[in-house]
Amino acid sequence: MYKVEKNIPIPMKRANSKNNFAAILRSMEIGDSILFDRTKIRPSSFYVCARRLGFKVTVREVDEKQSRVWRTK
């Protein structure tokens, strides 16, 4: 059986990582780069977001845990 509850506040929506990537990309100029932790963010996620926004990026592994993304166009 379900109980109907009243006056329960709706929690704030979580930040979407795609929106965060978009904000970062829009703030970057050609030649700028960002270093990020691959254990928390997949490089392909950043790359796909950039392509959808019409940006071109290059991703390179720095070491086993980090990658760097350059905005190239």
C-alpha cells in the first residue's frame, strides 16, 4: 500500500556534466587546454560534447590517470 505525502519539497536538480563541459568549452579559446582526471571523467564524454557544440578538440593522455584536452578550432 502507498502513502500519499504532502508538502515534501522537490530536491534541487543535480548539475549535468554535459552542461559543465559546455561551459568549460565555451570559455576556452583556440589553443587553450584543460587537464582532467580520467578516473572521474571519460575523455570521450568531453570529446562528444565538444563536437555537438561545433568545437574541435584533441585529447591526449598525460599519464595513467590524467588526460589533457586542447581546443583546436
